[in-house]
Amino acid sequence: MKQSAKQPAEYCRVDRAFKLISTKWSAHIIWLLGQNECLRFGQIQKQLALVSSKVLSQRLKFLEEDGFIWRRQESTIPVTVYYGLTHKGKELSKIIELIEAKSSDWYD
């Protein structure tokens, strides 16, 4: 894709990062997993009470595909699935924590 004079080469990467953070529930999920070593699907859903199972599943899959979270499934009945942050996810979690801290300064 040809870059225009007004659009620097790194624009798409920055836009992609902002889109990830601003997608509803993604930053919340990263923040929540950053506060815990790992969580099961149901534990995440209880903490984010307003998110539907379908949307939560979509966001978790998206974050896993992008390499921000890992998923571990155990062969139990019913199936037990754990989620946690990858190294990349832990880096993003620190950024989200900085934004959260600064927003407390701005809006408290």
C-alpha cells in the first residue's frame, strides 16, 4: 500500500494499537487479566457483568489471535478454560494502568 505524504509509515501500526485499546471491553479484559495471573471465562464474565458471553468470547478470541492473551483448555466436564496475559499483553496492561492512573488524576 502506497503511503501518502500526510500519512507516515507507522500510522497503520498506531491506528491498530488505538483500535485495539478502544474496542469495547478489550482494555477492560487486559486490565483485569493484568490484576490476576490467570482467570477462567466465568470469572472474567462476573467481573465484567455488562458484557454478554458472545461478545466476551469474541474479544478473548481477538486478543488471543493478536498475541495479547493466552488460552489454556483443560479436558474436564464441563471444559475449563483459563486465560492470562502474554509478555505482549503484560506490556499493554502496564500502559492501560498508566492511562487508568492518569484518568483518576484528571477526573477525580
